[in-house]
Amino acid sequence: MVLSQCCAHPRFALWVGPISPVNYRNGRFVHTSILILNGPNLNMLGTRQPEVYGRETLSDIEHACRAHASWRGLEMDFRQSNSEGELVTWIQQAKGHYAGIIINAAAYTHTSVAILDALLAVELPTVEVHLSNIHQRDAFRHHSYVAKAARGMICGFGSHGYILAIDALSRLLGDPGVASA
């Protein structure tokens, strides 16, 4: 890949291709675009079991993530699907376009070897997130296939878990601080 010389200051983003933002961090160029994936029924947040998942909608969570990712100097793509195959396809397409993945696979967490295999295949840093504490719920929810591919799991903090996941992924990508204005 060839980096264009649009400026000499390392804090300004450089672009490689149409969707791959690159920043200069810790003396090197790194991709700074992340993919946040959401699994089945998360489109129903705000109305589905608010005592478990809260009253915020997925759109509310996306807005908070966009603001926080921007503050961290990250670009992000936020997606939701009720289809396991579509989630697998997005994971497969992430390699070369995103620096890392945050995933709330929802019910597929406990059942999907296909999502696990896709995450292992792309070899991107991955953070698993859940709104509820899956270990305090039904026994079948205690097992996560995603956990085998993830660097870590954040669960039980509601929508704030997504913010914590962005912070964790940012550190994994080599930025221990926050982007300065």
C-alpha cells in the first residue's frame, strides 16, 4: 500500500483506499477503522425485555459509540443483522479493511461455530461485548463460542460495555491514551 503525503503532522489521518483510515500512532502507521457487529434481536433494544437489556435503542448505542470512537481517533462501522450468515460474511470481509472487531453476537454467542471460525480466520483483534452479565443468566448462556477468538469479554455493564470495548480495542491497537483535538 502506498500512503499519500497529504500532510506532515502525524496526528492528522491519512487515507488508504476508500474505507481504510490510517493514523500515525506510537511511531508507526496503523489502521484506525473498527467494525462493531450486533447479532439477532438487538434491533429490538428499548422494547425487548428492558429489565434485562435496558431502555436504550440500538440507535442510541450507535450514536454513543460514534462519539466515543471519534474521541479515541477511530473511525467505525456499526452493523446489526438477525442472520448468522450475514454476520459471518461481514467478519470475513473485515480483513484488510478494519483494524479490529467489537462483537455482540447475542444469541449466536452460545451457538455459532461459524462465527467463531470466521473470527479465527480473519485474525483481527476482537472484543466480545454483552449488555447483560451472561454468567448470571440461564446456564445455556454461560458458554461463549466467540470467547475463544476474542481477546476479552465485557458483559453486564449495559450499553456502557460498548464504550469499554472501544477503549479496550483502542489499547490493543496501540493507543493507550485518547486522541487530542
